[in-house]
Amino acid sequence: MLSTAEKISAKISAFNNWVGHKTAWLTVALVILFCYDVLMRYAFNHTKVWIGELEWHLFSLIFLLGAAYTLDHDRHVRVDLFYAKFSKKKKAWVDFTGTLLLLLPWCVVILVNSIIYAGHAFQQMEGSPNPGGLPYRFIIKSAISAGFLLLLLQALSILIKTGLEIFTPKNSEQKPG
């Protein structure tokens, strides 16, 4: 039987997996947009400012909204000199400590500041400063907050998983029966 903490962790991971799978489709849109842009630029010597801006908007969304999915699947960058040889419990300690001391605080700092940042952009109805650029730049600035909120939730999920690995006595685990 799953504990409440395990259920919360599983729901966070399931939600971030859902967001990650939806976000992956933005990669297809970005590739199509790049191909169109390259064709127009090199074959017809013609491009639009909004296309270039949309390219970096899509890339930003892929990176920001996909980060929590990447973390959940342990596909993030890791310097793996010693970690790979660690026992499961030592790995849990490294992940728990790193998440608690580094990931969580930075997620909170960036989340708080990005909310203020996006709020100012929304109040001004900020758009592109470039002629022919995209309007509503506050939407992409809000994605920073959304991405770090998802990352913060995934950090909590990692704390739960690794905390259970570290602090749950092995003899008290229930056996299937």
C-alpha cells in the first residue's frame, strides 16, 4: 500500500510527464518553423522578424516546460565521476541533499522573481520592441514562472522519493501478500 507521500510524489511525476509529453510536440513545431525560415531566407532572400522571435519563444517553452520532465527521468546533466558507483542509498543521499540545498532554494528564488518580472510585463502589455515582432511578450515571460513551478514540484517529488529511500527502515516495508 502506498503512503500519502508516495501518492503525492506519483501525482507530481504523472503531471510533469503529461506536461513533458505535450511539450515534446513543440519540438515538431519548432523544426517545421526552422525549415520554413531557412527556406524563405536562403531560397527567397526573405524573412520576418516575428518568425525569428517565435523560434526562440518555442525553444524557451521546450526548455522551461520540459525541465521537470527531464529531471523526473534523470536525463539532466550530471557529472558522474563517483555517483554511478554509489549504492542506491548513497545516491538517494546525494539527490536529497542536492535537491534540498541547491535545487529547491534556487527554484523558489527564480519563481518569486519571475512572477514579479512577468507581472510587470503583463501590466505594461509588453510586446516585442522590434517592428514586426510578436505582441504579448508577457506570455513567454510567464512561462519562466510556469517552468520553475513545475521544477519546484518535481524537486518536492524527489525529496519525497529520496527521503523515503533514506529514512524508511528496510524491515518495516510491507511485503505483498
